[in-house]
Amino acid sequence: MEKQTFIVEGMSCNHCKNAVETAVGALPGVKTAEVDLAAKQLTVEFDASILSIARIKSAIEEQGYDVA
Amino acid sequence: MEKQTFIVEGMSCNHCKNAVETAVGALPGVKTAEVDLAAKQLTVEFDASILSIARIKSAIEEQGYDVA
């Protein structure tokens, strides 16, 4: 299990937080996905043997946010 | 049919716009409910014989926003 923090631009409210957490949380291999709105951060615990960082970034971008 | 514009504080993104439009749009007597995010405005066309302004304000506040 790996833990990675992403800087995500454009999350402005709890709807955004939920959208990102739900989208990333639904990826296979994700154990936890938690957004800190004030810090503009998403922290993901995941199984790196079945899920890539690129796929996580894509899931964030598909929700309409930019990953730094 | 009556048309009323509300100033709504706290709507920050399209999720917020959708939440307010959906909640108000679901009220009986509402014909249209449209948010202008940049202007912080919600404009509602409704049948004032079956729906009160107070009820519209409540629906907005139930979504977590303040009506000026």
C-alpha cells in the first residue's frame, strides 16, 4: 500500500471534495481518498501493484480539476 | 407566473449551481430556476398562487447557502 498526496486546483466547496473523493475512491486498488479543501490536497492510499499514479490523475482531471 | 431574483451567497462552482437549481426546480409551482454564478443570483419563475417566496428561500438554505 502506497500513500501519495496530490495538489489539486479548482476544488472550491464540499461538492468538489465529494466529487474528487468519490471518483478516486471508486478506482480499483484505492483504500482511502481524502481531500483537504483548504490545503488543495488529495491524499490517496492505494495498491501500486494494480493502480498507477497516472490513472489517479486522470480520474481527478475527469472531474474537471487540474493536478499540479 | 411570477419572476423573482434572489442573491445567494456561497455558490462557488457548477456543483453549487446544480444543487440550487435542482432543489428549487423540484418545488411545486416552479417553472424555471436558473443560477448565474458570477452574479451570485438565482432567478425563479413560479406560480405564486401555490408557492411562497419563503419556501423558495428555505429550499436554498437547505442546500447550505445564504439568501440575502
